[in-house]
Amino acid sequence: MAVAALTLSAAGTGALLRDEGSVNRVYLDVGGIPTVCVGHTVTVKRTPVGAQFSDAECSMLLKSDTAHAQAGVKAAVRVPITQQQYDSLVSFTFNVGNSALASSTLVRKLNSGDCRGAAAEFPRWVNVQGRYSQGLANRRARERAAFEEHC
């Protein structure tokens, strides 16, 4: 399906929530970045650690952050993909950022028609500040499996 017609599914949102978790207070993530709710970092850089956010605020931030990641996927991917592949790429992009997806070998291979080659790129994204993260390795394995199922 053309990527422009896709939107993050309920299953994709559920997977993202599972991988990111949700914490209603500002905390420092494994990379030392202030984070709140479902992996939100953009607007809390100067918010004190421990500051509380409501469920409604977290829901609004998740909607905004997933919309941003979806826009990144839609801008980068130029070939038809399935809903499951789209959800995997949105999860990946939510975590690494739009510019990282756009400049990645993963998206280059996907756009050239090499779906399996693109899937093989997920495990390369398992480091936080140059250090291996088992949590990211587990997440990338799930994203890859869901993506590759439709290659």
C-alpha cells in the first residue's frame, strides 16, 4: 500500500507503548535525557526531574510525537509497504528520529526494493551513546520480525 495512505494502527500504538513504557513524571532515560510519558523528550529538556504530567497531557504528547514520526516515515519511504511494516518503521522512527531514518541505510535499501536488506539493518540500531543496550536490541528484534514478515 502507498505509504501516504497509512496511519499508525492500534496494534502499532500498543507495540510502541510496550516498548517505550509510560511514566507520568520526568525522569532521565538511559542516555541521561529528560523524558516523560511515552518516551517524550522534546519539550521537557528544562523541566525538573520528577515533575508530574497528567494522563491527558501524556495522551496529547503521544499523539503529537507519533504524528511527527509518521510524517518522517511518509517523507522517507517511497515504495509501497504493508500496515505492519509501517507500524514497525514508525516505532523505529519514534525512537531514533526522523533525520536518522531519512539518512539510514535501512530506508535506502527499502526504497531500492531490497526489503530483506532493509530488515537486516534494524539490529544495527542497538546503542545508546555508543554503548550496547539489550533493551534496544530486544525492541529492534521485534520491529525487524514484524517488518520482515511481509518481505
